[in-house]
Amino acid sequence: MKHLSKLLVAAFLFVGISNMNAQDQNNPWQISFGVNAVDAYPTNSDRPFASEKWFDEYFNASDHWNILPSISYVSVSKYVGGGFSVGVRGSLNKIDKLGDTEVDDWSYYGVDGTIKYNFAEGHIFDPFVEVGGGYTWLDEIGAGTLNGGVGFNVWFTENLGLTLQSSYKHVFEDYSTPHFQHLAGLAIKFGGTDSDGDGVYDKDDACPEVPGLEAFNGCPDSDGDGIEDSKDACPNEAGTAEMNGCPDSDGDGVADPQDECPETPGLKELAGCPDSDGDGVADKDDQCPDVAGPAATNGCPDKDGDGVLDKDDQCPETAGTVANNGCPELSEAVQKALNDYAKTILFDTGKSTIKTESAQVLTDIVGILNEYPNAKFSIDGHTDSTGSDSLNQRLSEERAGAVKVYLIEHGIDAGRLESHGYGETKPIASNSTRNGRAQNRRVEINLIK
């Protein structure tokens, strides 16, 4: 029996230590172990119900208490709710003083069932009362007992504490004696379920399957911004309460998930995007972000209203056609007028020198060409059949080139002009008459299509 009791004590001690991960006053299991003292003196009198005898020398441990200097009791109990716990306790001792009588090291064993009520469950100082019954062996003679006791726990941590208790054990058999049993030891609470291991037990954990924080009843705050994930619109990115837990990287008052331009400060009405030209079209959608324009043309202006945006309009100040990149197209009438002017350009006989009286005609030609700034023209020189072919070819080229030089010198882009000489190969009248030869000696300016 003695060795069995020691094994029980060691087993309960191992169980208690291995479950010390509990951190909640509501852990349902408690194990206590320590030293017990048996004292029959207060009950061993001629007047057992006289209070002055019952508690006479109650604390005289040196004369009357029987103490085994080792772990001599262990108890296990389970919390069942409402402050009540039920349990079992085993104890052993050596008796050499039975009241006023000295005995020869009688053995003492007790097994008791207990019902305990704690007055301050979860507090550091935790007083309790206990009732129960059991069976006690005194030197191999056993008897049933009815027990009642008082005590208290002092918790050093939420699961480890000191327990002190004094119990009266009333014996139902005449051959044994009633007695007090005092207990002092350590108490360990354990057995609470914490599925996610976050230190908040499942019964109090609003998120029992996910590790979290005690401040949020066991629910997580993944990004550490002080807003629990269930209330955080951006649980994986630290943010502010004003943004429902989301960041506002550019500080424009629009949370990043709703901000279409999260790295650039912008306007709330444009989903956090800037509008540099103030035309109501966000820069990211504005094809002309630095020039104000209507939304209908993607933020680009069309000054001349010809349907070609200024950025694509080669003639932004002059209405033109889409087909001609926003520039006006040369009509047949204008082409005819241009050549009517060109045919009146006069040259010195047999030379490419332009006569001074042709200056006004050339000025009018420059004006027409400026009205079509993206149009390209071919300046074509022609001669009559007088003279050799080679002479006529050279003369036609030189006269066309002279007109080209004049136009360039008077502001026409050289890239818009070409010059060609055709000699006498393209007559428009008969070279047999003076009038016909005069018509064939000409310069034409034609639109290059």
C-alpha cells in the first residue's frame, strides 16, 4: 500500500507538470500534492463537543501533529460549474501520537471523495469549503468517515498556487477515532482546451481555430495594425481605423484598395487619381494630361473643331479633314488656281532667272501653300520644242529648281517641295505656233497625293 501511494503521487505530479501550459482560471482540472498532518488531540477529550476542548492546543504541531516528511497526499478534482468541483484525494502518514496516547508508528491511509465550493474562482486569493466522505485505515483497521473542511488557494500564476486546508474527519466506527487532517501543498490547474495555441481557451475564444490575441478574444490581427481581421478591410496590410484597416500610401484620403492611383496623390472624385490639367479627366485616362480638354475626346483639345485632336492635328489652328490629319485638303479649284498662277511665272529667255515682275505671283503662290501646311507639292518645269532635247531638259530642271529655291527662301518647308524637269516631253499645245510654244514654256505646281 505504501509503495502504491508513492507511485500515485509521482504519477499525479507528472500529469500536473506536463499540463502546465494552461493559462486560464477556468481550467477544469486541478491537482494538488504536498504534506498532510493528522491530529486527534482536539477530538480526544471527555467532552468532545465543548469548544474549549475541541480547539484546545489546535495549533500545537510539535506535541500533537503527526507529519510524514515527504509528499504524503495528492488530490485531483474537476470543476463542474458554479464554483463547484468534485474530486478524490489520497493520503498516507505515520501515527506516533493519537491524542494523549503514544503509539508505535501506526500506518495511516485515507481515500476521500470531495465536493468543493470556491468563493473567488479566478482570483489570487481563493477561499473554499469542502465536504465529502471516504475511508480511512489506521494501522490496517478501516472505517468510513464523513468529512468537512475549509481552506484557501493562493495563486502565484494563473495555473500554479499554494493550497492550505484543514478538515475534520468524523469516524462512524467506535474502534477508530475522529481526527483533524491538515494539508499544505502546491495546486496546479490544467486541462483547458486551446485548439489554436494562442493562450485564449476555446470557451472564451471567438476564433478558436485561428491563433489570435487576448485583446481581440482570441481573434487575429494579421497585419498588426490594431484592428482585428474580421473588422479589417485589408487584414494583410497595416492601415488605419479611418481607412477600415487599409493603408493610404499616397495620403490622399482614398484607401489603397479603392485608389486607382495608390502611389500618386489624387482626388476622391477621380478614385484617388490626379488631374494635372484640371479638365475632370484623370491623368491615367487623359491622352493630353497637361492640356485641358473635354472627356468626350479623352481630355484632349480640338481647337479648330475639325474632329482631329490637337495632338494629332497637323493643322491645329485650321479646320481640316480627318483623312488629311486635320489639315484642309486641296480642292480641284485651288489646284487649278495654283497652276494658273504658276504658269504666269516669267523667266529670262533661255535662262532660269525669274523676272522681277513675277514677284507678286510667287507671293500669291506662297500664300496658297501656307494654307495647306501638311501638303506636299511637285514643281514641274516644261519647255517648248525649240532647241535640242538636252538643252530643253536642263532648262526645264533649272527653272523648276529656281522656283523651289524661291519658295523655300520665302518660308515654305523644303521637305514639302520636290522639283522635276520634263523638257519638251509634255506639251499642252502645238509647238507649230507661237502661241502654242508660249503655253508649253511653263511651270506647274501639283499636289503630291
